[in-house]
Amino acid sequence: MFSLLLLLLGLLAGLALLVGMASYLLYSYEVASTSRGASARRPPIPRAIVRGIAMSMTGQILVTLTYPLGLWERLWFSPAGGHSVTDDNPPLLLVHGLYHNASAWMAYRKWLREAGFTNVYAFSYSSWRTDFDTLVLELDDRIAKLEKAFPGTAPVLVGHSLGGLIIRGWIKRFGGCRRVRAVLTLGTPHQGSKLARLGFGRLCRSLAFRGPLVRALEKDEPAVRVPAVALYSGIDNMVLPVEGLKPRATGWRLHEVHPVSHIFMLYSKKTFDEFHCRLKETLAGGCPVTPQTGRAGDTV
């Protein structure tokens, strides 16, 4: 039994390493190709790529090992309303990304509660046999339950990867700016990703860079009327090109976090600290507007 467990862990580590190396190979090729254009981006040093592969491998292992925890609904969907809400402690709803479940937020949930956020909840969904519009409807149902539990208090929505796109879809379809206090996204493919065509399932393939889903979402998309921050990493290995991480809709602010891989954003305390800073700033009234350069505080 122990030998079988070691074998399975070895296979998991090998697969995670293979995915990390392949994704960063494609990332390096993409950066090298775009660096020959007018908007050149300095290629990352090999050390950053090696660190990215290590973080990607670690993140995938953690997501896989903790995935069963997301099936324990009471851990993530316990009845709300047990804690008082204040301006500094609003309800937070976390929306995970593709192929994950609510357990992806395990570290953030812990760190948020340590930071004084006691009303932290998650929306969990399946990435299989579904589509984007269905997930938007399911998110609306989850937000309605949160509104019922905390009447008169607008929640803050936080999305990682696909979760951020689902939030954008919900805001557009249901006029969500009237119902939320702020929105923050982490590593969200706001313009899609070239790697989506290599994924499994129609939901993944619908996330193609500048594909039909992205264009439909952007068509007649209203300006965001609440604080909205898109946090992204310059060495994200799942959203290619890097431009895909930046929303085109009016009202979004960009914040480039320290170099971290796509999935490891969920487990990096340094990334969380930057996210926490942005969260506190939005709750306090937002960040000052600065010219767009691709760094912290930028707007689009």
C-alpha cells in the first residue's frame, strides 16, 4: 500500500513537472516572438523560468492533493450570517478557476481570516459538461443566497483564472455593479489564452485568445462602476500572451504582482500580501489613477 502511494505521488510529481516545463517552453517562445515586435518585452532570465517551473509543479501538486476537500460542501458553504459585517469586513465570495474546486482557495481563506475577514465563502462549480453562460447563471444563484444571508450588504467578488471571467460575465448580464462592492481577479485570462485550444473540454477551448467568447463578453460591455483590480504575473504560464491577462473594459486597474506561476498565485504568501493590500485599498475608497504602464496602480 505504501509503495503504491509512493508510486502515485511520483507519477503526480512527474506529470506536474512535465506540464510546468512544457508550459514555460511555450511561454518562452511566445515572449521571444513578441519581443521582436514594436512592443518589446524583455525576455525573462533563465533563473526566473526555472523558478516558474518549480512553482508551477508545486502548485499543481497542491491543487491535486487538496481537491477532495472541495467535495466537503459544509467546509465552504456553511450558512452565512454567523459573523457581523462592517465596512472593513464585508462578505467575500471566492470563485475558482478551470478544473479546480473551492479547495483551491484553502490558503487564501486561512490568510483572509487571519487578516480579519470572517465572512469568507466560495462558489464551486464543475468544469465538465457545462458552458460559460451556465456558470454565470449558477454564480448569480450563489450571490443571491449570499445577499439573502447578508441583506443590505454588497459582497466583494474575487476570481482566480476563469473565475474572474465568470464574474465579468455576471456583471454584464445582471448589472452586477449595483450589487457588489468591489471585484478583484488573479491571473484571469481577460482576453483568453492561446493555450486554451490545447485543453480538455469545450469550456476550456472556449477560452481561446480573442476568441468568440471573449469578443461576445466585450461587446457592449459597460464600464465597471465599482473598484475593479486585475492582478497578474509577468511569468504566468497558462495565459499566453501576457496581454491576455489585461481586461479591455473601461474602469479596470492593473496590478502586476511579483513573478509567480499561474496556479501558485493561490499558494504564494507574497502574492496574497499584494492582493490583501489591493483589497484594503478598494475598501478604503480605491487607488489613485496613474498612466497605463503595466505596473501597480495602472488603469485601462
